[in-house]
Amino acid sequence: MADTVDKTTATLEWLAKKGVEELRFTHDYTHGFFDISLDSLVVLNKDGIIVKANEEMVKLTGCPREKLVGSQFSDYFKDEQEVRSVIDKTFIEQNVTGYELVLRGKTGLETVVSYSAAIKNESGIEKEIFVVLRNITRRTYIKAEVRKYIEQLEEMVREADQRYKRIFENSKDTLYATSRDGKIIDVNQAGVTLLGYKSKEALLSLPTVENIYSNPDERKKFQETIERDGFVKDYEIVLKKKDGSSIYALITASARIDEQGNVLGYEGIIRDITEKKRQEERLEFLANVLRYSRDAIIGVDLHFLITSWNKGAEEVYGFSKEEAEGNGLEIIVPDHCLGECQEFLKKVCNDEVVERHKTVRQRKDGTLVDVELSFSPIRDRSKQIVGASIIARPI
């Protein structure tokens, strides 16, 4: 009987010891996780006093842990009352997620953080709040930049609209009138200049308006359309200047009709779209070059966020356009090459071009690929450098 009691006692002692060891292990594990978290973590008591803080909180505030613990949590924020309110809200609702606050560090530097918190429900322990602070300053900055960019676009649209109205009211477009058989009856000075003639008289002396068409048959098609419909709007034609060069133009015109309904001729406005047409052709050409180039062509902003990603980049690195754009360049840059990227960015910001630099990059599947890189600046409408264009060719 005594032996049985002894064995039972020994077993209970062993189980108790094992339980203590497991509790200690669980505590150590949890404590270790708390300290290695990339987010700032704190535990607050019911009065908003910090009872525990991790290393990231130390870095974020610039205050040593021994000063943090025992201090008022709200003291580290720009709006202390707002922080006290969100703590009260946490106690009432049990948890709060994604509440934006502005933290002010020891040096006065302000950081935008996302506050998420929940009540710790541990038996026998006074209620405490477990708080996670995530630094979202960069995200907030990007959102502000996007808003600013949208405002700029809206302002540009307003300016363009006003500019269009001024141009319409004070039109410098070509005004003309011709007879049905093609004789130029009248034309303004803008038309004389557009077509490259020395004088209005020289233009009016042409035998027929077909002389200013690059393809005379186009005049017949124009004539058929306007007589069928009574007018044309933004009818695209190619005209010929006196020196033989071509002009892309849009005609908006109507037929002149007599009292009996007979067509006498045509009058309207000719708008020169040559530069726009050539720009469209150039842009389309460049877009096709970028889109179908076998080289990886990437655009990044000054924070190394990917803003453009062509088909060649998809083939070289394995990431789709949707996967890449919006992410940091580090998705394709091995850790040991991040330093060189910073150096290249400095050169780009100094308006320098980096050409034919041999290095390695990392594909989506983790494999490395040898590439030859070129970096060059990207500028906005005000000629300010806003990013970099990176061309990579596998070698």
C-alpha cells in the first residue's frame, strides 16, 4: 500500500514538474514571438498604461523599454485625447481594427500607424489590451501622392477645357468655301499658311481643289458623303501642301444649297491634326516596342515601386503584369544586390544613365538569372525626375 502511495506521489510530482516546464516553454515561446514581430506590440492595462512593449515599439518611439513600461500610452501620440477614446472603444467593443493614428517619436518625427487591438481574456488576470501598431506612413504617403496626382489631372482637364473654348472662340483653323465642281471660292489666311502658299490669290488660282488632296479620289468620296448626308463632321483626309508634303486634317462642312435645293458647293472648317496623328503613330510604335520587346522593360518610382511591366519582363522574371505592378523591386532583386540598386537610383536622381551593367536577378520561382541592365531617368510634365526606366537583357 505504501509503495502504491509513493508511486502515485512520484507520478503527481513528475506531472507537476512537466506542467511547469511546458508553461515555461509556452511563455518563452510567446515572449520570443512578441519580441521578433515586425510590428510594434504593446500591452496596456485598463488605465492605458504600457505594461509590456516589444523592440519594434522601442524603435518606433525612440524610447528605451524601461521608460516605455509604466508610461501612459497616449503620451506618444499627436492627439492624446483621440488615443484615449480609441482605448475606451476597445474596452467597450472588445476589439478595434485598422484605426489610423499619428505617433510622435522622441525626436518629434511623426509616423502614421494603424492601431488594431483586442482584450486579453486570461482567467484571473485583470483585463488588458493587446495592441498592434503597424507603420503605414509609406502607404499613407502613396495615397496622398495618388490624390495629389488625381487633383493635378483634374486641373489639367479643366485647363484643357478652358483652352479648347478659347481656341473655339478665337479659331485659327482654316475656313473655306468651294464650288461643287471643285473651284476654291474663298479661304482664310490660316488656310493659306496651312497649305504653304505665299498668298491667298495663289491658292485661289488653283484649277481645282483636287490639287490639294494627296489622293484626288478622296475628294470624290468626300463629295458623295456630304451630298448624301448634307454635312460631314470630323471627316479625315490627307491634304497636300504646295511643297508636296502631307497634312492630316479633319473637315467639318456642310453643303451650300440654292432655293431649288441644288447643291452649289461646300463650306466648312479644316483642322490640322498632323502633329497629333504623328504623335499617335509614334506613341503606338513605342507602345508596341515596349509591349512586345523581348527585353524586360520596367518602370519604377523613386521608392522602387514597380509602375510598369512589359511582356519581356513577364518572360524574363516569371511574374505577370498584375503580380508585379504595385510591388517593390525587391521581388526580383536578390538581397545582396539591393545596395547596387540604391546606388543606381542616386545616379538616376542626378540625371545620370547607367548602361550595360552586368548583375543577377531573381525569378518568381527563386532561380537566378544573369542580366545586363540599363537605368535611365523618367520625368514628369514639369521635367522633374519621378522614377527610373530599367531595361534588362538576359545574358
